[in-house]
Amino acid sequence: MMDAKINHVSDPAADTLLDPIALAARGNKISGLDIFQATTEDISITRAQTLLAEMNADVPHGGTDMTYGDKESQHLRFWKSETPKAPIIIYVHGGSWRSGTNLDSIGSLKVTHLVSLGYSFASVSFSLVPSVTVKEQVQEVAESGAYLSRNSNSLNIDPDRVILMGHSSGAHVVTLLGTDSNYLASVNISIHTVRAVIAIDGSNYNAPAEISDSPGPVSENLIGALGSDPKQLADMSPSHHARAPNAGAFLLLHVQRRGDIRQAVELDLVLKASGTDSELHVFEGEWLEGHVQMLLRIGNPEYPATLVMDRWLEKHVPVTWK
């Protein structure tokens, strides 16, 4: 874990005066056994609708639209860095594999922030369930990486310094790409070119366990997208593929969703056991409130997870070679 001094010091007495919205917006780091504390899923329909509307309205400015495949859904938007041969961040949006686009489920602050640091950034659209399986969806994202690699010279990016980043189900996709080398190998990309994976409040790292870890809408979405066959669920689970070879390093950023935190702890341990560098950090924000606010706030220098991400990137994939 990174130095705890990067976080604001919380006053437990004062914290009881903050409502769930304020706590999620603050996003201080949580450590120790407190990461497993019980949280509430209670959120009004009005508040949920407000959060989703904010997410869909937060479209990043600029960038260049590109097509990486023959399907109408296979396109991306690319933001070019001024850094020569910049590392490339490939971002995969969430939406339970069924909804969202490369622009309405991204969070504009992270794009502006990371490009300002010198990284190039590509946000990818892909076919959605049920028109494809999740396995085919993951393969499409791999194909977007192959497209960027083939055009690396004109895009001024380094194809050997790739960072995969995803939120929610997109975090599941990028951790699967970073642990199961078959997807990238099928498009002639070595998993060793993926220097880092950043998973933002993901789930389904261990898909069979998700059914008991997160009963309700999360597990229902899982079964609807991945099915209920144990063998198939295991095949789509990053923790079942994390024995190596893996991507170079993993950063797992989570809010307070206890079942998914349990799986993140498990994935973190399996990765470390394989010799892969991995870090897990948990921040304030309960369930959907935290889930969406983390997406929207990463990139804001005042949001604690931003500094965690920045320091981790500087360690594992610095903008320029040292």
C-alpha cells in the first residue's frame, strides 16, 4: 500500500455529520479491516437518476474519432499527447456490459488530467450484450489495442507502454485482458506490452463468487451477461487467470462495496503470489453513490484517489523513460 500521508486525516466524530453524498465526494482513504465495514445500498430513485444523468452529461472535450473495426460500434476517441512516444491509456467504460459509450461513461476530468501529465488517452466503444457475448466484447477491446499499435507512429504513442483502464464492468474487461493473455495473443500483441492495469471500482474478478458476494442487481447482471455455468464463469474471471503471465502491474481502486472489495482483496493476493505487482486502495463512498462519484472525480487533484493514481503511474509507467 502507498504512504497513508497522501490522504486527509478524518475526524471520526465529524464524519458522522456528513451524509453519504458528502462522504463520497470527499473520498478519503479507508484502511485495515474498515474496508470491510457494512454499508447501505439505500439510495433514492431520484438520486440514482441524478448520478446517472451527471455521468452521461460529463462528456470530455476534444479528441479525434477513429474506427478500429468493421462494426458500427467499433470506434474510439483519441487524445494525443505532446510527449514524444507517449504511453497510451486505453479506457473501457462500464455499464454492466450492456450499456454506455466511450464518451458518456468516462468522466472528463481523468482525460484532461492524464493528457496534461503527458499520457495519450483512447476511450473505446464496442459491441454490447446481448448482441455479443462478454468474451467477444473483451476480444473487441483487444482489437482496439491492435489498431492503436499498428498506427503508433502516426499517433505518437509507444506501443510497448500500454496502460489499460476501466470502470465497473470495464474494470472487469481490462483485468481479464491483463491476466488472460489469449485475447491479446490472438491479435499478435504480447501481454508484456501492457505495463499497467487500473481498475476503477470493478466487480466480477471472481465471477462464480459474485453470486454470493453481491446478491441482487450485481449478481443478476452477472448471470444475465455471463450465464450460470461454473466453468464458463471461471473462464471469465481475472482471479482464475492471474497465475502469470500477467500485465506488469495492477492498481485496484475501490469504494465501499463490500462483496467487490472481498474479490479485489482476493485478486490482489493472487497477483502478488504470481510475482505481479499489485496495489489495492479503498476510498469513502457507498455503493452507487461512491461508484459514480469515483468515476467522475478521478482527475481532480483534490480527490485522494487521483494522487494515488498519479504516484502509482509515475512509479510503473512514467511519461518519459528514466
